[in-house]
Amino acid sequence: MDEHKENICVKDVNAKMSNGKTDEEPCSRICPEGESAPQVSSSQTNSDFSHPVYKEIALANGQINRMSKEELRIKLADLKLDTRGVKDVMKKRLKSHYKKQKLMQTAAEGGPTDTYYDYICVVDFEATCEEDNPADFLHEIIEFPMVLISTHTLEIVDSFQEYVKPEVNPQLSDFCVKLTGITQKMVDEADPFPAVLQRVVAWLQERELGTKYKYAILTDGAWDMSKFLNIQCRISRIRYPTFAKKWINIRKSYGNFYKVPRTQTKLSTMLEKLGLKYEGRPHSGLDDSRNIARIALRMLQDGCQLRVNERMHAGQLLSVPSSAPVEGAPPPYSPRSRD
């Protein structure tokens, strides 16, 4: 529900973004398994950046900035790196590669790794909707997809999908059916949200996420968690699941990493700028999730460290500052009833 989400009002769920200075979360490389990247300690001072390696990196960045698009493409090809994307994306890719190589040389003596999450779980709900959603419209989740990507192998490794039966407005609008491709028969034959959520939790537990492996949820915007999941939990009279209280908003991460305005962070635009084409049916929750995962993988390959940057607290949508400790999502458990 990419562009359609832009029209959703969040006032009725009391989910407003705080004014904290939190959009500038830094990104650095998640390395494949067996590869160690240096980590800048929180105790480091600015004087640490006087090391000669940073001067070398700055000089290299200056040279890269002066390269034409064709020169960038040739250099990337020589390094056997991806040559797709607009000029700014290729510059970022080449700079990240050079920086990673230089810093790894300086960390040859050994140092802590900087892998953070083992897995990232992409979620993109589809929900009931009208062509012109009234401010008090209750959006109910009708598709619950998840796509799991490995930060070590940099590939999609698993997926989950179930349709959900809406309760408040069980009859889908013609607009909703046309937009999502989800038919009335699909939701009529599906289970209500609490039962589907239990199977989601079981799916996460089977993969030992939050116990053996560190993971984080990733979404395309803030709506999926702060709006759709928040409303759905209230409708279903269950508590908001703790494992979904923090997530990576890829739009923020993409904008900060590639230095582009928010207007260039829609799903279709991000794919286009990275030289990718949408695969599947737009507004299918599972297909949207897979395409969002492809963007996340490309960002990881380009050197971005995806980190949690938004959270829910007491029904409020808040930003997570870049200075906050990096934590994985907690082990998944089925939420308790509100009754």
C-alpha cells in the first residue's frame, strides 16, 4: 500500500512523531560471515579521526566526486561491484567500498566486529481501505507478509504470508480489491488476526530469532507498525507485540545514506534510483516486502548499516536517536489479551 499510505491520517491513533533530532542515523557496512569490519568505539574522541587513514579516505572521496558517470561505471566494473543506479548511488557505492577496504587494513591487528543483526525481517501489511479514507476509518490488516534476509549472505532466505479476516468491516471495498488483488473469498476463508499473529510468532520462534540470532523488523515507512498494527491490536483487543515495538524505517535510512530528500524515498523511486525494477504485483503485501528487501540488500551491499530508527511507546510514534545503543528485537511471544 505504498503511495496509498501517504493519504492515511494518524491522528486517530495518537501516533505522532516526536521532535527529537533523530533522522541522521549513520550507516556502515554489515559484513558477510567470517569478515570482520572495524567498529568505532563509543569512547573514541574526535581526535581519533586525525589518523592518516582518514586523510586518505577524504582524498579518495574528492577524486570520486570529480568522476563522471561513465568513469564511475568503469571503476565499479573493475572492482567487480554493481554498476547499476544513478550517479549519486554509484558514487556512494565506490566511496563505501574504498572506506571499508582502508579501515579493514588499519584493523589488521584485530578488533570488534560490527555486524549488529544476523537477520532483518521485512514487513509490509495490506489493510482494508476506501478510495477516499475518512479520518475515522479503521484500517484492518488483511495480509500479513514477512520476508527474512540474512545480513551475512546478503540474500532473501525465507518468507511468510497469510491473509487475515477483517472483523469491523468484513466486506472489502471494490477499491481495496482492485488495489491489493486480495479478493473477498481470500479473507472470508482466512483466520482472524490473533490466530494469524500466533502463527507469525511461531514462525519467528522456529527460526530462533531473538534467542540464537539477533534480528530487527524493517518497514517501508512508519505506517505499518504505528498505524496498521496499532489499530489492529486495539480492534482485536490484544496488547501490542513487544517484538514489533522498534523497527527500521527504510525510507529514513535510504534518505540519510544516499543524501536524498524524503520525496525520493517512495518504494518505486528507491528501486528506480538503485537501477532496479519492481518484481511482482504492486500492493501485494508479499511482493512489496520482497522488493523492499531487495532495496535493503542493495543498501547493505553499498555499505549501509541498517539500524533501528523508530519505535512505539505508550501509543506514540517516536524516533530512535542514532546515539542509542544498538539492540536486536526481543524474542517473539504472543501478546496477551487487553481484557
